[in-house]
Amino acid sequence: MIGGILHPVGTHINFPLDWANFPPGASYYFDGYFTMPSSGITIYLNSYYYGEQGAWVPDDFKTKSVGLEALVPVFSQFQISDYRAV
């Protein structure tokens, strides 16, 4: 199983399918999405496996920081010529 949250906003990452059954040691791709807030965030992801006691047990943990920069318009020099037919 997979779960994720955005910090500091506390929004959960949406995983349409948040679990899959595959063998130990194998990799699996989970597809998820979220709405990016207007500030930088840290993404926290946790994976879990289904334990012998019938409960989800924490497995791996990853983080990724995502920053935002203000976009500043940049103009190149340009020239408008006054063209007159002679």
C-alpha cells in the first residue's frame, strides 16, 4: 500500500489505486496526483506491506522538496522599423 501527504499544507496525495499484490523484492508503480499549492512543499510518501497479523506494516519512507519561483517576464530587445515604400 502507498500513502502520501504534502507538508506543511496537510493535503493527502490522491492515489486512485493505493494498493497492489506483488511479490517481496519486486517494484510496483503507483500513480497519484495532487493540486500544487502556491508555496513550496515537501512530499512525504510511505509504503506498507500486509503483515502476518492482518495489518498494514510501515515499510519504506521517502521525501521530496518542491519549490516555486516567481516568474518574471523577460523581454528581449526588439526594434520596429519605419518602412516606407519609395
